[in-house]
Amino acid sequence: MSKGYTLNELLIITCAKEIKDYENVILGVGLPTTAGALAKALYAPHATLMMESGIIDFEPLIPLNHIADAHSCRGFSCATDLFTAFTMTYRGFVDVCFLGVGQIDKYGNLNTTCIGDYYKPTLRLPGSGGAADFISYAKRTVLTLRGGEFVEKLDYFTSPGYLDGGDSRDRSGLFPKGSGPAMLLTTKGVFRFDDETKELYLAQIHPGVTVEDIKKEIPWDLKVSPDIEETIPPSDREIDFVRRFAPTESVGRALTMELSIKATLNRSVGNGK
């Protein structure tokens, strides 16, 4: 039996297992970089990791501070620019990318722009950045939802999933055939997309979670796999790697900040301040 683990560790390790050997992978800051580093170390040694900024075939040394953080790398095969990284995606050289989600509908269309009316939003989100480009042209996309929501209709359509479902994405003629989101990872389970309808369905639940817990958060009649499984707990080797590489990601940034503030206050008291 493996040692205890945090939810963040489970999410990172589950994401890492989506990367296959010899794939070309675009990584963002945070969870994707840690997942990529873990995959490169344990599952996919020949995967080519890339940053959106144009740093190609790197091995993460520590978590990235930003998308052009070459100081966090052990080395890389070449360094190009943002334009070239995007055109590589358009030309079909990117196998998988990772995107965070603000809102998602049943066909994997995404909103990362705003919550509420665009001109008077209740919450302004980061926007598209490279998200619309990557989900449009990467061969497949892994989505993560940690603070977002499932909706019947997006408040703003930022990035295309499977449009109206079925073969509507391929019929549009705008995207490489067979491309699109492949998996959605949330704090409660793993969702995938039906081969025919392209509708989200629940494929795995995390330990301690029930199907009913998940259905409460989804405003449509969620399909559930007849072969639903529980997410496999991480091994000690996987947990140790994540904790060594990215302790902040391991426990979560909120707890890290809380502990940092507490440690600073304790030092101040100890110094008589």
C-alpha cells in the first residue's frame, strides 16, 4: 500500500499518465509542467516537451515561473519563438496539449474569458492566450477543471471542443480531422468523450467520491461509463517525484501560502519583532 497523498498529487499523476512515449507535448505553467516532468522521468522518456514560448525538447529542472523560463530547464535542443511554436501546432507537429477550464459544456467547448455578460462580467478570466489555437490544432487536448464549472451554455465561447457534437467539428473543415479534447480531469473524477456523439461521459471517480456527488454539479443528464473505475492511487515513486520536483504543486498553492505566512510570523516573533 502506498503512502498517503494529496488530491493535487493525484491530479498531477493522473495527468502525467496521459502523455505517451515519443509524443510532442506543449506544456503550460503549473500542473502541466509537473505532469510533463513526471511523465518524462517515469513513463515517457522519449517524449518531447515544449513551451509555448518556443523552447523545444527540454527537461524540467524545477517548476516554470512563466512560459519562457529557460532557467528552469536542464537543457533543450533548440530555442525558437512564440510564432514558430504556434505554427508547429498548425502544421500538425503537436500531439497533445494541456488546458485549464473556466466553463465547459457537454461537448468540450470552453470559456476562459469571463463569467457573466462580456461587457459587465461578474468575473474576468485570463482569456484565450494560446488555448483556442492549441485545442484547435493539437491532435488531442487534456483539460483540467479545478475551480471552474459545467454549464449548459457558455457565457463566452473562447475555445472549440466538439462544437454541436457528433461529427460537427470535422464537418466544419476548420480543424484537423480526429483532433479535439480527449480527457477532462476534475477534482472528483475523469471524463472522456463518446466516440460517436462526442458528449462528455464519466469514466473514473476519485477515491472517496460517488457518482451522485459528481452528478450534482452537472446541469444535464450525465452519461456514466458502464465500466466505470476508481482512479488508481499513486505509487510511492510517483508521490516522491512530485514532492521533490514541485512541493508547492504537491500541497496546493493556498496551503503553501498559508504555511509561508505562518512561518514568517513565527520568525518575526522569534526575532522579537
